[in-house]
Amino acid sequence: MTELIGASLPRPDAYGKVTGKTAYPADLVRPGMLHLQVVFAHRSHARILHIDTSAALQYPGVVAVLTAEDVPYNAYGLVEDDQPVLCHDVVRFEGDKVALVAAESKQAAIAGAKRVNVAYEELPAVTDPRAALASDAPLVHTRRGTNLLSHFPIRKGNADEALARADVVLEETFTTTWQEHAFLQPEAGIAFLDEQERLVVETAGQWLHEDRRQIASILQLPEERVIIRYAAIGGAFGGREDLSMQQLLALATWKLRRPTALVWSREESMIAHHKRHPAILHCRWGAQKDGRIVAVKAEAIADGGAYASTSSEVLKDIVFFVTGCYEIAHIAVDGYAVYTNNIPSGAFRGFGVPQAHFACERMVTRLSHILGMDPIELRRRNMYREGGIEPTNVPLPPGVSAQLVLERCVEEMRRRWQPQQPTPAHIKRGIGLACGMKNVGYSFGYPEQATATVEVFGEAELERAEVRVGAADVGQGAHLVLRQIAAEALQLPFEKIAMICDDSHEAPNAGSASASRMTLMGGRAVHDAALAAREKWSYTDDYQAQATAQYRPPATTPIDPETYTGTPNYCYGYTAQAVAVEVNTVTGQVQVTGIISVHDVGRAINMQQVTGQIEGCLAQALGYALLEELQIRDGHILTPYFSTYLLPTVRDMPVEIIPIVLERADTNGPFGARGVAEMPLVPFAAAVANAIHDATGIWLNQQPMTPERVLKALTMQNMEKKDDE
């Protein structure tokens, strides 16, 4: 049998997806199900005075209207239970859910929802995270007595003293905005009671067992009474980590004892599920004339929106990675996650690290210009090496390849992109480079684990195997990768491996399909269980043998609040990118014409999927850098459609995309693999901004870098030139 690790095996699910045969959650709706419709608040901040459901209940086909009084435990959340299933006293953002209408048809449910009369008292809204920290700001959650959701500080050395001694000190402020996940299918699902009176919810998500935990808590049921099943998942990118509608389906079916269905429109999805955190990062960096970066002092404010979601954890990554992949002796960073009456912010591919790197990689490039040094050379002099000390005062995990990916990126850039062809006078060309790193897996002491069960069958030799692992395939091909790992470990043909992954009752907990962790964590659990099952089968006379393995990586720890010391992560991915752009100085339009994206992936289990992940992520990164601007005014989303919220199309993508995969085996991962899915997003916006500067000389500190902002910066540059003359 040929080696399966590294082989670009085709996706078993591809045919069904491209022909339309594959069932996504909205395809599960069947005749006889009750259709649900949410009554949204459509207000940023208001007190609920009264809910009158009588007119809705009189509408033909309406069966019930559920309100907060119908919810056994009316609070949920990934980190803390601060979000109501249905609001009972106050609404805190326009996508808050106030009531749930159940009807015999979707049309009747919609009509009934329009007839639910909710009387509100408008409350002052706070939508600027800086203003929300003022002592007299309106409170989003009055019981907390503050809008400060989380404060996370890091200290290493003495930043103030080092800045005072530095030859050069650079101070800048950077801002990033929301980003919509824009997964292919809006939220949808069904729920029903099975023959054992267990509640079954079939939908799309990123973590079967966490969805089950939260729903069981809401309904005050034992977890074994709740089953979560995933249909095909049309993308996630962190947008399906939080519950969105699963809890509504569960509530309606449990209360009404009938199957229910709920399918959101794109507009409902846009106003109701969380987004990427906007961030304001104020940075002061100090360097010596020889190019050594000696100190960083920074403050980061992240808009958490109305509810906690994962803001406290995202904030940790923003703070930790604001110094990027550089070893700096003196660091003082304070991060603040803040409640506002904006849409909640939560997990999104990169988990705060792209925001941090936008500031970090811009600061490094600007320092290089002030020092009169090649920006590549400045990076070389400060980049992490093996054994480097992290901002939390501990050595990096082994396998530091920051310099390796940088040198390969520089080599490819110089080989491919010199010299450039002439362009019209109003078109300016430039090349930008940026580096990055991001953690793989859960951090800062979170109990990281993945569990898998493998059962093998055979007499004289192994014939087949069943792999049970509760791993969501959100379109990234996780099930194929896990299947390849099992086949290789068992030395069985690929087609002899059956996967059972999409049912919380049938498959053990492998954790979330997030944090670039599933190949390493889920793959390692499958690998270890497969080897154990094979060994068990080899020394028995039974036809069948089964083994369960739980993999726990090297432990991480919280940061000590007194010494600021701790082990934040067990593994990192490293990347370097070069971006070529053309800037139209008449329109402000920026066209990316080429991308080189270099990644150390440890070991590629399926090379085609690795390069596909890189290319797909680059499209999302390009949108984040240049196009995607979720506009919110007074808490209301002004761009709830794809006609107004602009996503990149094929015309925006460059013809030349060069993914380069380096393989330095990671000691934790199966066959040396680690994660890659988020890494291309991490430094990309900074690389684009550096390329725009190379082309035009303007410095852009606000993302996205829209034509309007480019033109404004060019105009200011021209005015400054005239003043100098």
C-alpha cells in the first residue's frame, strides 16, 4: 500500500456537494414540521415594558408564541452565561431575540411574528468602546456595574525605562473593524423528539458536545437527553462557535413536543450572529540605531458588543501577539474588552491575531524606514529563534520556524517579481512583506483534549475499521484528513475506513473545529486510538478489537497576575507573505496582483487540502484588508446585504497565488502535522498596507483600506508636498 500521508486524495464528499445531492441543514425541513420565526428587537438598547402575543396567536396557522417565561434557564454563552435565549427585561443589540413564533407554515410564522406587539422604553445606547469605559457611560449590563468585560495585561522587563533609553521611539494608532463570516449557508436546522423521548437537534456547528452542553443547561436536562447532529456544514470560520438558533429549535420542540424547523435569511444571519472584533491599538515602539527593537508599550481596546461570547479569550490573543514573531526584551501591553450595544463580537478565523499583526507589522516596517534599514533586515535581526522568550517570560515551544519561512518568502519574491513592467503614470506598483505567527489549539490553561474510538475487524488480517471522533467538518476537509491518518496508522486501504463524526451520541468529544487544531488534536487522538486498537487485535483471537484514546498536549497555564509569567500555548504556526499591488492614484483602487504565502505546516496530511486552505483563506484575507466594511450607526447594521457588504469576487483575486508549504515535523501532531487554516489571514492586511506604501509612499493605519481612504491619504500627501514647496 502506498503511503497516504501527503497524498492529495480527492474529497469523498465533493460529488454530492457539487451536484446538490448533499443535505445541508435547510434541506432537512420536512412536511408536518412547525416553522419558527424569531421576533428580533431591532433596537440597540431598550427596556421591554410589555409583550402582547394575542394578535399573533389569533392568526391562522400560528400554534404558539414563546417568550422568556417559557425558558427553563434563560442564559447561555461559551465563556459566561450572559446572553438570554429570549429577552425578558432589556434588549442590548438589534439582533436580540424577544419572542419565537411557531406555526404550521413559514408564511404563517412570519405573519404571526409581525403581529407580536412589544412595547419598549428606549434606553441610551453606547456604541463606542472608548466611550463605554467612561464612568458615566450607559451600562449594557447594569448588574456588572461597568462595561469593562475583561482586562488582560502583559509585562516583560521594564518598557518605560527601555523606551526612555531607545534611540528611536515610534508612536502610532491602528484601527480595525468588524468582519462578517459570510459562510455559504445561513443558519438553519430542525429539532425533534426521538423514540426514546430524547431531544435531537440537527443543524450545523463547530463543536457537537459544547452545543449539547449549552442546550442541556438551557432546558435543565441531563446531557444524555440531548443529541446534536450535524448535517453538511457550508463554512464556519468561527461564526458557528456560538449558539445562534440551536437553542431556539431545542426550546420550541421541547415545549411543544413537535418537530420544528428554522431557516434564517441572509439578512437575519447578518444582524444576529457575532462578528470579528473591531480593535483600536495604540502602540509605542522603541529601537536602537543598530536595528534592535528594545521595547513595546501598547494598549488594545476590543469592542465585544452586547454579550461576552469569546471576547475575553480573543483579547488575550490580541495582547499576546501585538509584538508578533519578534523577541523583544521589554513589553507592557494592556488589553480591554468592552461591552457596547453593538452586535456581539466573537470567534473569527485568526481569533484576534490578524488585528494584532496589522499593528505589529506596520510598526516594524515604519521603524525600518526611520532607521534607514531594509525592512527585511530589521525583521531578521529581531525574529524569534529556537528557545526565544515569549512575552509571558517563558521559552517558545520547540519548532520555531519564523526565520525559515521569512527566508523562503524573500527568496521566492526576488526570484519571481523582478523586474516589473512599465505602467501608466497613474498606476503605481509596490511590493509589501509581512511575517506572522499564531497559536494552534486552546490557550492559557484551557483544558485541551481530543478523544477518539477506533474499532477494527478482521480474522487472519485486518479487513476494515470504524473511527468515531466528534469532529466537525466545516468544509475544510477534516473528515478526509482524519480518515487518511487512520488508514495510514492501521495500514489499511483508505476505502476500508468508515467515519462516524457527526452525532454527539455516537462519537466522543474531539473539541471544536477551531483554532487550527483539528488536524493536530483530533488527528493525534485518531492516530493513537488506531495504533492501540491494532495492537489489541494483534494479541487476541477475536475478530474485533476496540480502543479509545484521549490525547492531551503539553499543558498551558494562565498568566500569573503578579509575575506575568505563564505558558500560553503548546504549538505555533509560522508564516511569511509577500504581496504585489497596483494602486490607481485617480480612483484609489488597490488591485492585488500577486501573493506568495509561505507556511510551515509540520507535515501535510493531504497536500491539496493544505494548499486549498491557504488559497481560500487568502480570499478572505483580501476581503478583510481591502473590501469588507460592516457599517454600523448607533448600533444598527447599515450593510445587512451582500449588495452593500462587499465580498471579494474572482475579479478581485490575483492571477498569481503561490502557496509554499514547508514541512518541519511537529512533535505533537500525527505524523508531524500541525494546523494551517488560519495562518494566511494573520499578516496579510499588513503586507498589503506595506505594498501600498511601497507603491505610493502613504501610510494607512485603518482597515479596510478602501479606495476612499487611499484617496484621502494621497490627497493629504499631495497637500504636504505643496506645503513643503
